[in-house]
Amino acid sequence: MFNRRRTALVDAVLRHPQASREIRALSMRTGADAVDARRRVRRCLRELVATRGAPWTDLFARAMRRALVPLWRVEILDEDRRMLRGPAASDACLIFLPQHQAYMDPLFVSQALRDCGRPRPLWFAGDNLRLPLLAPLAARAGVVFLRRASPADEDYRSALRLYLRHLVDSGETLEWYQEGGRSRTGLPGPPRYGLLEHTVAAVRDNPGKQVWLVPVALSSSVLPDAAVLAGEELGQPKRPESLRWFWRYVRAQRRTRGVVQVRFAPPLSVGAYVGHRGGALTDASGARVLAREVRRALCQVTPVTGQALVALAVSAAGPGCTTAQVHRMTQPLLEAVERSGAPTLDTQHLRTERGVREILLRLRDVGAVSLRGVDASPPDASLPVASPPDASLPVASPPVASPPVASPPDASPPVASPPDAEDTVPGQRPAAPGDSARARALSRPATAPVLHRRVHEHRAVATLYRNQGIHWLWPRAAAEVAALRASRVETAGAWDTAVQELRGVLSATATGTGLGVEPGLLATAVVELKRLATPTSGADESPWTFPAPLVPAGSLIAPAVLADVSAGQLLAFQELAQQPHGLPVDVDLVLTRVLARARSWADSAVGLPPVPPRAPGFYRSLLLDVRRSGLLEPGLEAAQRRRYAHTEARQLHADLLTLARQRADADAAPESGLPHGGPR
């Protein structure tokens, strides 16, 4: 029956009014006759098309949900629920574009849409998931398998263009990931434009069709694939997907429970951008404009999580820090988030040290940090935790079995853990026999979260958590770097210098992260810049200057937010600057050398920040951004631009080290009576 339905669907696609024109264009490009071109397109369509209908759709979705996410709770905001039930979404073609973090993301999105009364979307997946026995069932349930790389296959591109045009004209609900794969760093990668180009072409051919793009942000209490992605960052090869892999993945995820919040951005009309500038935009340029708007909308709805702020504070504080130090480091980060107006999740208790300890326990449960001085018993059953994944996956060993990490010579020694579980401090009540392990842990003083001696495993997992919503902290971090540079010039031109440097810093740090210099972020950065400036005569009309060191130095967050990314960019641009100008840059060779240097740097750093990313995906994204900027082309001009980019990356890295020293000096200074350095 499925073969008959697939054949009927292929015939319907080829009967589309644009099919004959597409096939004629294909025959002209390839030099084949029209009959042969049509036969090859039909063969590619049979590989592509997916059907959807009872009982296969509901049966497959229910089986996957029970196998992979039986213990997860999916939350959706009431305003998003009303938006998806509104008249604009009733008869239009909706295309959902989530940021991809885990294999289970489609199940979360489908569950959220089901709760809103929307149909399950047709999901575009990579053909690496075309597993034996499961792939035919998935195709019957609406999963479209795409080749991961087919730039030179004209037949396949024509078939995909025709099929997507058919789906758009039919008003289907679709879902794909514009980055093309899971994020290895927690940051969005550079978008892929292929499917968006085909969508723009379909809307251009049918102007009356309403097509909306809906960016989707997923915020999870537990990242299901964190251990696997961390292992890939450590240099472990990616395991090929197979039935055995799938069975082991199901076994690992069935022991994982958590909460995922799904947030939908306001829909973007494709037709409005097709008609932009009087319809002068081509399919390629229209796709780039749409991808930029999708990225901007996704940034606006991605919340900053409490786990992200605490993980960022632990990374900035370094090994051997106490919970009191983590709490103190968290406060300027939290204040910057509150000033930016960013949506937040689980940040309401971070003002207290007890709330920070609670988040630290969650990060311990997912393998992001190790804790010393707390009970190693399992947490309460009511809290979302992640069970250890498969034994082959890189996870941290239990904290009680690992020796403590040595602190750097210039750092204060770690606080010793209490010698006995029943020890108390003045004013603290003894733990009752019926108290839970987590309650006893939270009632203890200043436990010491430290990175495990196998520091890279912890740091790799923690990076995935701390990068969730980190773009909301970039305006403040960029303002600090710009203010530092402006403090080195004359007073009369300090403010103008700072404003000029601001956009350059934001642009430089965005390379390879999938983020851009959005107007909202730039406006927020200008506001933050004014908070760091001081009028020379005490009046706002007088020239603004920037003190050296910046005040309050205890509230500086730029080293924590930008240092690791800046270190990775410095390695990449240093290698690119050494490439000869007479030949095109060999991207594979550059990637191999950069990864080797990143791993050598990380090993020699012994866990101390900054540590450049070791995930190949980060450097592939960076090199993709560089290639789109024309820096990989042969010629003297491109070589000069590469050397200039290296100079900028080196200057940014040096400025972040200077700010880190100012922050360290402020932390080492006697208490001034003001929290974390001052009132700003």
C-alpha cells in the first residue's frame, strides 16, 4: 500500500505546472534528453517523498515518544498557544525552524504542537538516520530523509525543489533545522540556505500562497545528547547511526527525565520578503535575508537559564572555587541579563547562595561539574536528573572516586569539605534523619564545586549548558572591551572611540557562532557602554571618559563570556594568516592544524580559562563564515584581510586578558562594603 501511495505522490509532484519547466531546465544543464531527465528526477523523488496518514503517523509518533521521552514534560507558554491557534495559522503553510540540540527535538516540537491542536509536521531528517527496518516506518509517518551533501547532483536538487514546491502549495506543516545538524557548542551554527532558497522560489511562483516561518527555541533542564557531543569535542569519532546505536540510545534516554520549554517566535511571512525591494531579491539573496531574520527572532525568544549562568560562573572562577565565589561571580551576570530584558528560565533564586547551590547540584547530576563537600547520594526523585548514559559514552566518574584537582600556584587553596556528614555550623540546625540528601547538601556551608581531574570532560559538558542564551550577555561584554580600548585615548575622543569599537567587537566575536550584530544587541551595548563611562565634570553634557581600570572591576563579565570563543578565533585566524596568497586556502588542512593546536592549548591550560573550543563543529562554522566573507580566496587582497583579522583577534584576546586581571585584582582587594565591586 505504501508503494502505491508513494507512486501516486510522485505522479502528483510531476504533474505540477512547474515540473515540465524544471525538467527542461535540467536537461539543458546536463545535456540529457527530457525523457531521461524526467526518469532520473522520478527516481530521486521516490527516494525523497514521505506519506502521512492513520494509523502509521500516530503509531510511529507514539512509539518514539514512549521509547525516547517517557519521563519528559513539555511546557509551552500561553501566549504561544494562542498564537498558534490564531487565524494566521489556520490555513497557511507553517515551517517550524528549531535550533537543533538533540535527536529528540522533533518529538518535543511535535508534542508542543499537539498540545496546541496543530498537526504534526513533516520532519526533514538527514539520511544518516535512514536505519534499516525503521526508515520505511518513518517514511510512512512523515519523515523526509535528505542527503547530507549533494551539491553536484543536479537531478536530486531538481527533485527536492519540485517536492518542496508541492508541499508548500499543499499547505503542509513542515519542520527542518537551518543549521543542518546538532550544535556541538550550544551556539547556533551558520545557516544552510538550500531549503530556504527552494521555499522562496515556491512562493515566488505562487504569490497568493501564505507561507510562514516560525523559529522555535528549546530550553531543556537536561541536554539529552550532552555526553555524546562532549565526547566528540574531546576528539572521539562520531559513531555511525545503526540499529545497535539506536537501541543503546533508547536505553540511555529511557533513564533520563527532565523538563523542556518550547518557545515559538512570531511567524515571519516569506511573501513579504519575496516582495521586498520591489521583488528585486533573487532566491539566494532572499534566503539569506530570511535566514538572518530567523536567527534574530530565535535570539529574541531563547531564554537565559539558571544553569547557563551558574555554569558560566564556574568556568570563569576556575578550579577550586567555593559556592560563595560562584554566587559572587553569578551576580553581575544576572544583573546584565535583567538589564537586557532577556527571557529567563530558573533564574529567580540565584540571588541567594542556596539557589546557586541548587543549580550546582543539577549541573553535577548531568556531569557538568564535580562537587566536593556534598553528599554524593542520588538527588530527590521529584527533581529532573539525567541518569548516566551508556558506559561507552564520556561521562564523569563519581566525585567520591576522584582525587581533587590541584589549584594553580597563585590561586587560593580549595575549601576543605566537612569531615563528617553530621557536622554543623553556628546557627544551622542539625540534619533530621528523614531529610533528603539534597536538603542536607543545601544546608551545608560553602561547598567547593571543582572541575574533575579529567577536566575536559566536565568542561565540554558545561560548555553546552553555559552557551544557552549567552548572546544576551554579549552587549555588556562587548561594551567592556570597547570601554577598555577607549580608556587608552584622550578624554575628548573617548566616547566616539568606544562607540566605533563597539560594532567591531560585536562583529569579531560573532564569527563562527551563528549570531550577528543585531540592532537590538547593538542598542543594548550602547546603554551598557554609558554605564561604564563617567562625565569628566559630573554633568551629562560634558565629555565622557572611561577610568582605567574600569569601575566597578568586580562586575566585569567579558572574560567569562568571550574568552573561550576568542581563544578559538585566535587559533583559527593565526593559521589562516600563515596561508600563502597565491593559492586557495585548503580548509581541511587548516581545520586539522587548528584542532591539533586547540587540543594542545587545552591540555597545557589544565582547565584554567581561557580554553579554546575543541569541537570541530565550532571551527567548521567559523571557516564557513570566513569563506562566505571571501577570505579564503586566492590573491593578495584576501591574504591581507586574513592578516588583519588575525591582528584583530589577537588584540581582542589581549584585551580580555587585561580585563581578567582587573577582575582578579578587584576580587583580591579588601571588601569595600559594596556588593561585587560597586553599585553599577
